[in-house]
Amino acid sequence: MLMLLTISWLFSQASLSFVESYNFSFPGFDSGSCGNGGNLICMGSVTASNGSLNITMDQPSNENQVGRVLFRYPVLAWPVSFSTTFTARIITNHSKSGDGMAFIMAQDDQPSPSESYGSYLGILDSATQGGVLRQLAVELDTFRNENEEDGNHIAIDTISVTNPVASKSLNSTGINLKSGKDIKIKIDYDGWNKTLYIYVAYSGDPLVNFLNKKIIMKNTVPKYVYVGFTASTGEASETHQVLDWDFTVYELPKKSLKGGVERDDKILLIVVVPVVVVLLIILALALTFALKARRSKRKRSGKNEDLDMLTRNVANAPRIYTYRQLSKATHNFSKANLLGTGGFGSVYKGVISDDTPSTIAVKKINATTKQRTVY
């Protein structure tokens, strides 16, 4: 059935709460996608085979055909942000063709309205126009009807197909919906600023931001919707295919439903949290070890200083002199002060000038002697 499904948790930085994300992905389609136990509800002219989802097919009897395919399970529509990407291919072999296809967020899992062929694209019909159905659709229109700019445009529909909330021709982009080429469509909805973003490009080219529109989803569709695709033909036939499809929804806090609320809690993948925690732990351990080593060094240094001071101050302990003091006392170990020479070295007379001058004998050890002193 070629479908990947994931449910993951995300971390909301400002509210310090966990947010659920839901994703499903169809890298391709086969006969099992629409069969019993499949993850799609296929209605009308829809078939799935050879990796593609055929919403309508170019056949002799393909006039006034309607197809609708929905993901089998409802998804949360608000308060959320969502992103969906799909590849569409529209093929016509006739000078006259139509009518187009659409991505849809439907209020239920029922088939398209009975007379939604032709310009209604399987979204609405004359009986359901004006708010009977709460739906949102992004249409890829390939036929110019009355009051439309051309037969190559994208429009956003809510309660009416004949009066869309936004519409724009693709001619300025160089993209032709009826070219038979694979066309990548990306639709993002930001639940914080209530804006729908539509991106488009030929497959393999960079997506360009094509059409944006403010949409308050709470006022447009039910809280839970069925997402999928519709397509229709009129007097002429046309093939409408979906080659792959990915959909992800991110649940937002309730405060995002209010108008004018600043987006103050960016969503971070929870996988980031353990990494940050580990880094903080490593840093804390490194600082702890460094402080312990520094304190230990200070402690050892203090002990050495205390021992030296104690040695100097013990009663009757031998007096300790520096080499500089002894050199000064013996006039730099001059020959005039030499008293004698032995196996260990030479003995010099010296005078230490403390409070009371004292005469001392200083033995200067010969560095090359092999004799050992025994105390």
C-alpha cells in the first residue's frame, strides 16, 4: 500500500509542554491503496495502479466524470499548522479539455456532490454552494469558465467555486498545468498568523512562493477534516493523477486561535532536548573536575608552605640558608676563605650578618664525588 505513517512528539519552547505532530506519506500508490484495508477512501472514477493515483482517466467515456479520494482517518484542522506536498500530473490529448483537480479538506468522508462535474472540480455543486458544506480546497484549474482569468490558474475555494477567495494565473511562472509534466505543489498553513501559503514548480525545480491568503481555519472547516483530492471532467476528457503525497500536521496551543497573538513558542524537535542536556552535563562535569583539581593544587601548595614554615620555626632546628646568603658570607667561596679540601668537596669560612654576626663553616659538595654522606 506504499504508505508511511508516523506520530511523534515535539517540544513547545515557551509553554514548556509537549505538542503532537502527525504525519503520513505515500511515496507511491498501488491497487492496495484503495482496496479493503487500504489507507485511502477512493470514490467515483478514482483508481490506483503503477505507482499513481488516477482521479480521472482520459477515456472515451470520461465526460462529466468525478473522482474523490480521501485519507481514511480524520485529522485535526485547528488549532494547528500543517504542511502538505504532492506531485500532480495532468494530461490532455485533445484541443479541448478540462476541467482540473484540487487538494481538499472535507467536512466528512462522503463522495463529491452528485453534480460536481465540470467546473465544480468535484468540490461543490449548485446545490451546495454558499456554505452548505464547510470545506477548503486549493484547485488546479485547466479550463477557463466565465469570470475566470484563464485556463491555467490556481484558486482557493471555501464556500464557493464560482467566487473563490483567491485566484492567480500561472502564466507568469512558465508552468502549464496541462503540459503533462510532473508538477510539485506545496501547501503550508501557519496557524499563528492564519495564512495559507502555496508553492509550485515543475518537479526537480526549486519551489516558488506563488499565492498567499489569510484564512481563519476555525471559521472555515470543522475541527476534524478528511484530507485528499478531487477532480472532474466536463464535455472533454482529461487525466488527473497524483504521484506522491506527504501530509504533516502540528498541533498548536489554544491561544493560537486568538487573533493578533504573537508566535512566541517556536516548535523544536524533542530530539534536540537530550542533546542539549548531555552537553550541559558534560560541561558541568568538566567544570567540577577543574575546580577540584584547582582546590587540590592549592591545598598541596598550602601544605608545603606550612611545612617549610614549621621547619623554620621549630625550636633548636637547624638554621636554613639560601645559596645566595652562603655565597655572600664566604665572599663567593673565595680562596681567602678556604679552610680545606676533602673527598666530599671544600670547606669555607663565612660570616652571617644577622642581628648578631656569626662565624660559620660551609661545605661545598663536589658534584662529581662518588662518596655518600651517612647521617
